[in-house]
Amino acid sequence: MNDGGKPGAAWRRLFPFLQWAAMVNGRTLRADAQAGLTNAIIVLPQGVAYALIAGLPPEFGLYAAIIPAIIAALFGSSWHLISGPTAAMSVVVFTAVSPLAEPGSDLFIKLALTLTLMKGVFQLLLAMARLGVLVNFVSHSVVIGFTAGAAVLIAVSQLPGLLGLALATDGSVPETLRQLILHLSEVNPYSLGIGLLTLLCCVLIRHYRPRWPNMLLALIIAALATALVDPGRQHIALLGAIPAGLPPFSLPDFSLGSISALASGALAISLLGLVEAASIARAVASRSHQRLDGNQEFVGQGLSNVVGAFFSCYASSGSFTRTGVNYTSGARTPLAAVFASLFLLLILLLGSDLTAWLPMPAMAGLLLLVAWNLVDFHHIRLIVRAARSEATVLLVTFAATLLVALEFAIYAGVLLSLVFYLKRTSQPRIVSMLPDPDARHPVFVSAEQRRLPYCPQLRIIRIEGSLFFGAVNHVQEYLQNIREPRLLILGSGINFVDIVGAEMLVQEARRRRAEGGDLYFANLKEGIQRFLDRNQLLEELGRDHIFPNKGRAIHHIYDRLDPAVCKTCTARIFKECHLAPPGTVAGQEDS
């Protein structure tokens, strides 16, 4: 098959892993395998914790870290995104299903899998509708702010484990910090020492031996140190053995009652999952300089949930922690996610008892380093210096990430970005244009750049922006404040006009003509002229008032100026002013 003369393009769309298969070689396989092994170890406590948050047995969190990660890696577009259970998805699953069944019960599990399947179907429908462009509304400032906020969330969530404290909190940053302050006297020095040792080893290995698997080696050193300082396992919390076994085949509940009850929650969770995954993918892609396909990412996320629902996997999305570990561990291709899943599967089958020796403070130390690496200090400085609006978007997104649900933080940032965008587009720049007296050939320059005299009878302006309903009031006020009776609008900067904008131009033309003046246009784009013609507005504006260029427009308008005013005028800024008085230049060569 071929597409656009490129054989195999259709196959690469159906099987996107064919696009990066050529990148795979011995070096990338080693890097991906090392990153995958580190990721598999990191996700063990995380997957168990997230499953408990979702109201499911702990092994379901590990199942959700295996199957969806493979499917999303092979059918998505990001090189580094790893899908699996996340805090946001776990909370939403619990919120959506707990009113319908007892958490942990067989019915609860079935409904959670049904919710997962419906989520995947909704995501695939969005992909089929080619709505991947929706992720373009998540601006760079939103991504940077969201990433920094998520980094703080990860860091704060790991502090109790690092300090050896068992705190009863709601998981929010303010409450966790409050509890930490109240229990500082109970800090476990053994846990703190192992956590800091892990962090230090990871930093030193990465600095002096950057090609070595720093996170994995740091974990091994931490496990050995724990065995030496706490042989009786009394002072340092360990991960412990986990249930062994393959992800079992499962069937969601297909009853109409269950589907109806979960429909609204499934739609919400599908949208939240897409925004979460797309934001994480874009955050990492901004560092790896990869170009993402938003629609393909929708496909990968949808398929991972549809397939996962039949293998005891609850709702998955892009994982900030796992993706961060994957990137900082040196992953090169999506095979790192596949390796992570396979290693996790092997650990489940063969070495579940080995996890009993991994210290929890060491995990916390590694995740603190991951959180630090997620903060893009360089781009934060650039955004803060660039524009107040972008800095505001960044700060609001960052603060919302810490204070409200993760997905609503993204919504807040996107909404604020759109507000600033609409504010900018609702006030298009309007520039007065004047001929440059020093140019050999007729050249018009902005009156803002040069102090030049104006014609008392004709103002020439260029509108740089679209004339839509939001911009009409601003443009209309500007036009009504122009004292010159005749106005020429240069339309080369107008890309779009809606019916409200067109009606405003007609009203301005009528007003000026009633006062003895007129309104003219030059350089209007063809699409805008077709729109005006299709809506019977071209006749009202006057076809003879629309010119292909400003030279012809000025030549035509000059012949209709008041000769008495021209006689006393000292500006004489147009070429016609030096040829003949108005009313006598008809038939002369166009400017």
C-alpha cells in the first residue's frame, strides 16, 4: 500500500512501531533494558499503592503496569511515555465505582474493568474523529507548570517514606506537610540515612559513570546497606513479597444497567486520561526534541485500556513517575516500556520474594531525584521573562496542581491560556500607515516608527488580526475615533471575518457616508471577499470601494477629496498631491 507516493505509509499508521523500529540497535537495546529493569523495580510499591487507592486488590495495580504499558508503547507516538496506574486515575476509579459496589468485592472489580473498557472505547472514538489536535490547546506554559507541580507532588508524597513515618493524610500537599511538621520528632534516622545514601549514590554514579544504570546500582547498594545496619529488619521498612502470577483473563460487566450507570464517569475519565497522558508526553518530548502525533497517542491510550480491561487491568494513563524514571534512566525507544513490563512480569513469576529485601526509603530517595529532574528550570526562567500572561498561566497551573485534583489543574491552565489568547485576539493591532517620503519607490511605513505628517482627509490603517465577534467592539471604537472623513483599510493582515465583523464594517461604511466621508478597502484576501459576496454584503460596502492594491485605492480616493482642503494642506504626502488638484486626475496612471 502507499500514501502520497510513500510505500508502507498506511502500514506505519496502523502499526506505528514500524516508524521507530529502524532506531533499534544494540546500544539502544542495552539502554532500554537498563531503563526497563529500573522502571520495573520502581513500579512495584507504586502499583500496589495505587491499586489500594482505587479500592482494588494490590496485584491489580501490578497487572495495570504490565499490559497497558506494552500496548500504549507500541501503538502510541511517544518514545518515553509509560502508561499504567496513576494517582489521578485511581482516585477517579474509586469515586466512580464505590457508589455502586463495595470496594474490593467481585462486583467492584467487574465494574472497574467495565469502566476501563468504556474509557478505552471513548478514547478510540475520539481518535477516529481525528480529535488529537485537542492536545494543542495545552500550551507550553501549562505543561511546564503542570510538570513542576507534579514534581512537587511526587517529592512531598515520598517524604514520609524517606523519613520513616506512617502518616494518616488525605494525600494533599498542605495536609502531608502539616503532618510532617507535627511528627518531625518521630523521624527514623535509619530510614533517612538509607534514603539519603540512595540519593547520593545515584547522583555520584550519574556524574562519574553516566553510562552506568545509576538508579539500579543505587538500589542494590541501598539493599546491601540495609542488610548490614538492620539485619533484624526492625528499623527500616521493606517492600515485602508480592503475589505471584500472570494477569488473569477477565470479563467486564456488559449489562446495560452497569454501562448506563458508568457512562458519565467513563466519558470524564477518558478525557482526563487523554489530557494527563498528552501533557506528560509533551513534557518529556520538549526535552527529547521529539515530534508527537496527538491523535496516535489517543489510539495508544484507547487500545491500552480496551485490551487491559480483559486482563484484569484497571484504568491506566501516562504515569509521571514511571515516565520520569524512564527518561532519566536513559531510555531510547518505546521498547523500554516493553522491557519494563516483561521484567515486572518475570519478577511476579520468579522473583516476587526478592522484592522483600528492597528498602522503602531507597525507593523514596530515587523518586525524589526523579521529581527534581522533572522541573524544567531553564524554560521556567524563559517563560517568566517572556510575558506576564504566560508566567501567570505557569504559576496558576503549578499552584492548582498542588491544591486541587491533578486533572483540574490542567483544565485551569488550559482555560487561563484560552482566556489570554481570546484577550489578545479580541484586541487586534491596528496601525496607521503613511508613505515614506525618503523611499525611491512608493513604500508605506507604520506611523508608529516615523514621525510623519497625516493627510487631513484620508487615513490609511492596517488591521493585524481577525474581525470576529470578540474583536468587533475594540475595532469599532478605534474606527469611530478616526477624525478623517475617508478611511482606507488595508486587509492583508485580516485572516478571518465572521458575520458580526462584516456587519460592523457595513455599519461603519454607512456612518461615514452619512457624514460625507467613505470607507474603502485594499488587499483584502480572496476568502474574505468570497465571504462578503456570499452574504450579500459586498454590494453594501460597494464593489467599487474594494481595490486589489493601495496604489489604485489612493488614486481613486484622491480624486474624491475636497479640493479646498487640499489647497491649504501642507502635508502633501501622496504622489497625486504633486500632480494635480482632486477631481482632475482621472485617467492618469495608477499609483
